[in-house]
Amino acid sequence: MRNAVLTSKVEGSTTIISIVPEGTSVKEGDLVCELDSSLLSDRETQQEILAAKAETAYNQGREDLLIQEILNKSETEAADLRLVLAEIDLEKFELGDLVQQKDELQNQKKLAEVNLSRAQESYDYVKRLARNGYRTQNDLESERIAVETQVIAMKLVEGQIKVLKDYTENRTLVELRAKVDECKREIQRTESRTRSALIQKKDELHARKLTYEVEHNKHERLQAQIKACKIFATQDGQVVYANTRDGRSSEQVLIEVGSAVRERQPIINLPDLDQMKVNAKIHESRISMVRPGMTAVIRVDAYSDETFHGRVDSVASVPSSTGGFSSNIKEYDAVIKIMDESDKVNKLRPGLTASTEILVERREDVLQIPLQANVTIGSKQFVFVVIGKQVEARAIKVGKTNANFIEILEGLVDGDEVVMNPHSRFQKEISDLEEAQAKEQAKEAPKSPDVVPLSSPAAVTNELAAVKPGEGNPAGGPGGRRRRSGGEDGAAGGPAGEGRPQGGFDPEARFTQMDKDHDGKVTKDEADERIAQNFERFDTDSDGSVTKEEFLAAIAKFRGNGGRPRPPAADGGN
């Protein structure tokens, strides 16, 4: 039930260099297998160098990013400072220098006007004095020159005012405003340039980080691979080599020192021998009878004198794939957990062959006869009863069945003696019963088109043997007494409600087998090949399906017509 599978976790292929002997009992954590790690060790050393280089480049990238961030901050602050200074220069000129220059020139103009006025007044005064002879002509000329000098000074100041107003003011304002705009654009260029440089450094750092992570992960993976070359037991158990057949070829995969193993290939199985199970397969005709929790009796070939007890642990919901020539056989996997004490369970070993009987129902005080004594004719069951020296056919009503016996509900009483295998000596009587049964069912069934006749089962050559008290033989020996006892229906027996004699064709069992969805009808898709070929002859009411009554009536008519082809056997054979 607890089976740990130890597999190779080394990538690719490697070689087993040591393994504990098969059958060794180990504890959890014990070293059980070691794989060759020499090539991995060489690769791990080279990868360690690459990982160290990648780590150095990654650290350098982080420093470069930090430097770029500081440089961007410096360039941005410098650009902002230039803009502030340009704006201050513009404001200083507009509100300071320009006003000051204008005021200074205006003051110079006023001063020149005053000086000119004074010089003119002095000239006029000297001129009057010169006409009266009080001043000389030289004094008059000096005063005239003084007036001319003040006129020139006046014109010079007016020219400076005109230049300042018409040229210097406009030019300086345009220049300073353009400088402010240029500083603003410089800030945008600086932001774009620093942002681009920062993104580039970040991308370089990201690439170096990825390279470092890749190389580092490779290094760690190689270390993990080297570590995985030593396989330890994950639980207590017994070492069993996983010698299996390779699914990709017909060669046997052997586990031994020197063998090559691939990744995920099972190497060792560690079963917990204290908890064992049986992997069983159940035929589709029995699967409806089996449920988890049912008890089971287990017999192991290696311990034929002991009986083990189990419980159905799980039943698969889908059939297992058998493949090959048996692809038409549907079997379902079931797990039966062995419930005996540990000392008894520990005797078992994985891989042993076992047969299992699952107790699906227990019936107390059952009147039963061997399966070989039952004869199915149409929809009825018959037995041949020994009365003194005479033998008579008697109709019976049957109930449950198992591998050896069938339950009798009506028609027999305790102490009656029945004939085993009546087909061997009473073929004529059986044929008469088949004909009578066919006529009876033909009266009850609706009219149907002509059908292909099928013959009754072929006679067998076993000798007649009357069943004597105490001589029951469930295996179909010379005779068997109908007995009353507590009986149990095992999974190895027939399905519940079916009474299938081993010597003949059982129509009811065949119908139940074909009715896969258990709806009481068989469609053409559900019918087997031979029935499907004559489906229209069975489907007397042409509704697309065959009921059990239609099927039994058709089979009875086939047998009554005395045709030669035999009906298909209940297991799908001829």
C-alpha cells in the first residue's frame, strides 16, 4: 500500500556506480544508490567561474547606475541654475540697469542744458561788454567757444539717449530673453539626456542581473544534480530493483552496477511490507457487484496452505487498457488491502501471484444445486430429477449464483436428486423441451418476420451420473447432491441473478452482457457482431431496440426451427 519509488533525478543519462543489494532492509535516510557525478563535477567548476564573473559584472552595473544617477542630478541642477541666473539677468536689466542708464542720461541731458544755458548767458553778457569796450575780443571768442562746447555736450547726451532707447535696450532685452528660453530648452535636453542615460544603465544592469541569475541558477542546478547522484531511502522498506521492460523497446531494463539510467527512470522500489495489497482485475460483467469496503479472501500461490483476508480499498471507474488480441476484453483495476496482522503480512513479497474471492453478498439457509445440473431453455430453467429408476424434467425458478452453485427458489425440495450434465444423455428430451418452449413463447410473442434459425446446443458425451447424498462436486465431477447451507457469491462466480450452465448457451446471461447501460433494452450498437447482423429479426416491433422478451422469444424460435447455425456463446466466441 505504501510503495516509494526512487528514480534518477539526474538530467540526461548517467551510470550506477554503487547500489545496495536487492532485498536489503533499509531505514529512512539510508544511502541506497550512487550515480556517476564526475562529468557533473567538472561542469560545476566551470560554471562556478562563469557565475563569479557574472556576479562581478552585476555589481559593477549597480555602481555604474549609482554614478549615473548622481551625474544626472548634477547636470539637472546646473541647468536649473543657469535658467535662474538668466532670469535674474533679464530682471536686473529690465528693472535695474536699463532704468539706471536712462536716469543717468536724463540727468546728463539736464546738466548739459543747464551748462548750455549758463554759457549762453555768459556769452551774451561778455558780448554786451565787448561792444562797450569793457571786454576784449578774445574774451568774447572764449565765451563763444564755451557755448559751442556745451552744445556739443548736449548733442552727445541726446545721442546716447537715442542709442539706448532705439538699440541697446531692444538688443539687450532680446538677448537676455533668448538666453532665458535657451536655458529652459537646455533643461529639457538635460532631462531627456539624463533620462536616456539612466534607462540605458538600468537596462545594462537588468541584463547583467539576468545573466548573473542564469549563471547562478546553472551553478545551483549542477550542485543539485551532483547531490541527486546520491539516492537516499525516503521511508523504511525493503530494496527491490525496478527491473522492468522498456516501453519503447522489447528489451529488459536491468538495474545493476554499471547500468546506464536516464532521467526519471525508476531504480529502486521501497515497499512497506507491513501494509500489502493485491492488484486485481475485475471483468466488466462483475464490476457492478464490487464496491469499496467489501471483504475478500486471498490465496497466495507461495503460501497455498494459508488464507489471507482483505478489504476492497478502491475500484477503477474506467477499464484498464489490455491491448493486443484482448483489446475487446474490458477489465477494471481494483485494489484489495490485506487486513491481517503484521507478522502474517510480512511473509508476503511484492510480485507474488494471488487469487481473490470478493464476498459481494451472503445468503443464509440457501437451497442450491451445482451449476452443471441446470439447463436453460428459452426463458426457463430446468433440471432432470431422479425418482427411483425414472428421470423427469422439472421447471425450476433460480436466484443468485456463484462459481459453483445456483440458488433454487422453486421446483425442488431438500433431498431431491438431480442429474449432473443432462446434455450428455438426455439430448432428445432437451430438444423436445426446447420445441415446446418455442411454441409456447411464439404464442405469447407478436408476429415477427422470418429469422435465421439457430440450432440447439450440441450434445456432450459425458456419462450420466445420479447425484448421491454426500457426493457433491462443485467442480463438475461425476455427481453432486443438491444441498442446503450458508452460501456466498464470490467475484469469481457468475453475475448475480444469472444461472448459466457450463454446457449450453444462456440467453438471459447473453442479454445481460449486451445490455451495457442496464436499461432493459439492447440497441444495435450494444449488440455483439452476430446479433447485430440479424438485429431486424430480433427487433420485432421495429422500435430500434430489443427487449429481453423479444430476445428470448427469438432465441426460442431459433431453437424450435431446428436450424444448424449455433447462437453466439455468452463469452463472445462461437
